[in-house]
Amino acid sequence: MYNKQLQQQQKTGKNDPFPFTWKTRNCNLLETLKVGVEDFLNYVKRNAATEVIFHFWETCDRLKIIPKGFNLKWTLNLGNVDASHQENVNNILQNSSYQLIKESIKVCATQIQEVDNNLTQIHSNIINIFGIDILQEIQQNHENELQKIEEKIKRTKSKKISAIKCQSNELRNNNKLTIDIQTRTSPIKEQNVNIVKDGNCFFRCISKYLFDTQERHEDIRHQILTTISKDKNFYTEFIDGDFDTHINNISKTDGHSTSWATEAEIIAASETYNIDFFIKTKVGLIAEWNQFSRNKHCNHGMPYITILHENNHFSLVKNKPRPCSCNPIIKPNLAKETNSISRHKPEESIDNFNKQNHDAKCEVINKSSKKLTSAQKTLLSKGFKFVPTRRKVDMGKLIADLKIWERRMRLREHFFEENKEKENYLNEYTKFKKSSTFTPSAGKERWLDEYIQTVKDEILSRLSRKFKMNITIEEEKAMRELLYDTSIVIRPSDKSSGVVIMNTEDYKLEVEKELDNNDTYTAIDKDLTQKNENKVKKLVENLCKREIIDKDMKKYLLPKGTCPGKVQANPKLHKQNHPVRTIINGRNHPTEKIAEIVENELSENVRNLPTYIKDTTDFLNKLNAIQLPLPDNAIMFCLDVTKLYPSVPRKEAREACKSALENRTNTSIPTEDVLKMMDLVIENNNFSFNGKHFLQTEGTAIGSHLGMNYACTYLGQWEENLFQNSNLQPFSYWRYVDDIWGYGNMV
């Protein structure tokens, strides 16, 4: 519609070159539309060009490439200059170039925002005057034209990046050649290179050797498998089991043990890249170098790679003299060949993004339909305890934490002279009271004031310093992608350090299957949270009224903002079909606080049990106290209680807890009141999952505050009855929660 109108305008010779202004322009609607379209196209073209330039500079910054216009040059006109000074000058120029690129990126981003704002205003004006249909027609008619413009700009910038990459690679290779020459005249130090432990370590070693980055391991794996598949007859003898099954397993990068490299892959890698492989297998104190190659003859002109194999992990060894059998084991000669990284390097090169590697210890098991990227796998393999470096410090949180620390230090000094007996008595129940806000004022102790101020100044002064990210840009992007991906669930594996990825729907089905087929849980029609909250309030009010607890503890125990327990599940990878272990998260449950009280009251009895083990150190001390040697007919045994928490019989456990509570040192809370709290916790453990409500009818919940001491109290009574009624007694019998170790005479 508007095209015909514009054509009529052009026939009359009207062609307005002036800028487009909606409020001040005195022209008819057709002229207004024409100029609006021109402005629209100009801004879109400008936006496309600016975005391409922005991405070009951003790529240069990420790859540490300096474009020609940013390459600063300056020479010290002082005759012969020491190499170290010249190097410092070059570093200053290079850093300045990087800073200019970063500043240009900021300016470009500002311009993009301004163009976007102008486009938004033009869209709004066209819609207000001519309607949404006209705007859509404009966009459709000029879509091809705009796309061609954008593609042309992208091609130009892509060529520039490629050219700069080539220049950077040449410079980098020249630098490496210079370093290589220098190392010939200086002592060469053998060095182990950290390789990510994600089940792809062998292929990562090759990737690091060939490309100076570990990220090409998937391509390496594929090329090696192609070599094996082409010569099935030769490689079958190096493969245990079915050839096709082996190929299928090795093709996976999920970190499972069946995907780890074997002798077949090592020999195939040698054939694929025409490189000799020397693997140092280390078991305990014994270490031995072995050569892997299809060519059995030693060729000292052949490039080689040295790898350490220890604890089922491959790591690259660089600057290692060729460890073949025909080379005597002597101190490295400066003229002897060494395997510096990138000594044998294909034409293609990949830039190293200043990545800092971490020794990952977690196996990543992908049970979902989502195909994980290399960066996502590497990030997940770092485990749940890994903490990524933050780009920005939360100043509000930092200052709040410093104030909390300062208050804690001043309180310690203020109450240092308090009576120790009173302190010990209060410590038992202090954690069950609302926190005090009292903070001693400064000025009482000058040395403490100076210490606090020095620490605060030191921490705040470090904020202006540069710091390195402990994850790459790709891993940072992968973290955001995984964080907001609702199609998958990421959980720790049960009884191991693995990371498991499941489809959300599969995860829900597994949990519901576990809840439906378990006698421990019963489905209920409605949410009992409010009802349980009222029960707890009634009990706490009664305890305070009878002066069993004070007002501070009452405030702590009264439930507020409660919710039903939440179900979480960890896959049991060590069992067939990978069933899940359900965990009931009792955080903010109505009974959460009184559960803490009951668990605390039972702790004294558990610590005094004859079979009690506090921790690993305690267990080792007990083992060291055993008189050696053991009798000839002695037998050691290990036991594990299956599903201890949900399996505790409530009636018998209540009797055991009652007996334990009656023997407490501190009975300020009567036994009957503690038992009432315990009954309230055990009998009202409601939770929800996927919109359905459940009630636990047996034992106690995994994840409840009333768990370990409750179960251990029952087990302690059970063990006492067992030993009293048995003629067979072990020499030693100790238990840590549900894990038992002991030894005795074999019958």
C-alpha cells in the first residue's frame, strides 16, 4: 500500500533529504511515512553494522587478538636497550592495546543502546500514526535487503578476524621457536600438565599436545575411533569383548569407565597422528615407561608424546627426554630431544583462552536426552563443592559479613572473663534462642580495635586488584545455560562423588515410583502443614507457661512461614537400574525447631555408647589401640544397616529414647516433654512432591533434624540386647551411624 503512495511522490519529484522529526515537520502523511521509512532503514543498517563491529571487538578481546588499528608501537630511542626493559615496554604497549579494545567495546555497547532506543521510538511513532500493519509491511519488504547488508558486514569482519588470527599464530609460533632455541641452551625441567579428570583425560592429553588446549578431545576421540574401525582385524586383538560394543562405549564422552581409553586407543592414536606414545604406568612405588606404536622399531626422528598413567588418570608430561629402551637413563642432556608442547603441531591452531584448569574428581553421568557441550561437562566435573569466582563483589554482603565478624570478635573479648560454668551451661541451649543484637562498643581494647581496622582495610584494599576467573568464558556461559534449563535435573549420585543429569520428567517418575511403592510413605488428600503448625504452637505455649522454657526459646521454637517437607532424590549408581534414594528436606517444616531440641537431648547418650565412633580420626585411634598380631582364627567383618532412618521401629525407638533421656545429666526439660516433642515430630512428618501430599508412617526421615541420634539411640539399645543374649562376643565392635566394623573369633 505505502509503496504505491511513495511511487506517486517520486513522480512528482519530491525527494526529501532532511532528517526525520515527527513534531516539527510540516508535511503530509505520505511524506512523513517516506521519511519514517528512510530513518527506519538507516537506523537498522547502523544497528547491524554497530553490532557486527561490537562482536568483532569482543572476539578480539576474548581471543587476545590485537587488530591493526589498536596495535600500538613505540621504541626506546636510547641505543642498545636491555632485553628485559624492551620486554616491559612491549608488555605495556600490549596491555594498553587490550585496554583500548575494552573501552571501544563499552562505547560500541552505548551506541547500540542509543540506536535501539531510536528504533523503538520510530516503531512507536509509525504504529501510533499508521498502525501495526504498516510497520510489519515495512519490515517484510526490506527484510532481504537488511539481511544482505548484515551478511556483507559479517563477511568483512570474519575475514579480518581470520587474517588477524594468522598473524597472531605466526607471531606465537615465532615466540615458541625462540623459546625452543633458548631452552636448548638452558636446563630443561620436566613438568606434569594438569588434565581435567572427566573420563576423557587420554584424549585431552593429545589435544593439549597437538593444539595447546584440551577442548579438542571429542574430535581426537572421533578420529581415533575412525582409525580403529577401518582396521578391525588388527585392533580386535587389543579389545576385550565384542568389537562393536567396545566402539559404541568408547564413542561416548559421558565419563563412564567403559568410555576410558584402552591399549587399542593408544596404539590407534599413534597411527592416526604418526606419533610415538610413551606411557608411564605408576602403581604404588613401581613406575615403568612403555612404548605404544604400530611400528615396533624405535625411530628417534619420530615425534613423541609422554604421558603419566596413575590412579586410572592420564596426565601429560612435557620436556621429557625420549624414554625409549635404547636411550640410557641419564641426566637430561641439553642437546637431547625433548617433547615440548606443540613440538609437532598440525597447521590448524586453536587459541588458548588463558584457561585455568582444575583437577576435577567427579564423574559426570548424563542420563538425560540433552547433549552436553564440552564446557558443560568440564564445569559439572568440578563437582558441587566447586565455587566459581565472581566477576563482581557484592559490597553490601561483604560489609555485612565484616560487621558480623567484628561483632563476634568484640563479643569474645567482652565476655572473656565470664564464669566458665555459666558459659558451659548456656552454650547447650544458646543455639536454640533468637540471636541477640548487642554489640560491644569500640575503645575498650585498643589492640583489638587496631586489629579489626587492619583486617577491614586489607580486605577492602584488595577489591581494586585484578583477579583471575577460575572458569573459562565458555564454562561461565555453560553455568548459566544449565542453571536455567528446566528440562533437566542435576543431582549428586548416592554414596559417590558423581554428578547425574536426568530429564525432569524422568526424575519425577522415578521419585513418584519410589514414593508409591514404599510402605514408609502414605498419600494423603490435603496439606497438613497448618494443622501441624498449630500443634507445635500449642505445645510450645504450654512449655513456656509451665516455665520449662524461657521466652527467648519460645520465640525460637514457634513456627513461622512454614511449608511441607520437600522431596529430593539421589540416584544409586552402584545398584542395578539406578533406583533413587529419597531425602525429605525438613527446612521450614513446622516441627523443624523442636526436632533440633530432641536430637540435642539424645546426643549425650549417643556419645556414651560403647560402640560409638565420632569420626575417622577416632576410628583410626581405636584401630591403633588393638593389640597385634590378631589371633590366627580371627575374622574381621563390616556391616551396613539397610535404610536405617526409615526402618527404625517407632515403638521400640521410643522406649530406647525414654531410657536414654532419664539418664541425662541436664534434665531441665523433663523427659515426658521431650517425648511429646519427639512424638509430634515423628508422627507429623508431612511433605509434598509434584503437587501431591504424603505422610511418613515409619521411622524418621532422611533429612530431618531428628535423625542420627534418634536412630543411634535405638541401635545402641538393640546392640546391648544382642550382646546380652548371645554367647558369641566380638573382640571389637564399633559403629558410625549405620556402618559397623569389628573382629572376633571365627566359629
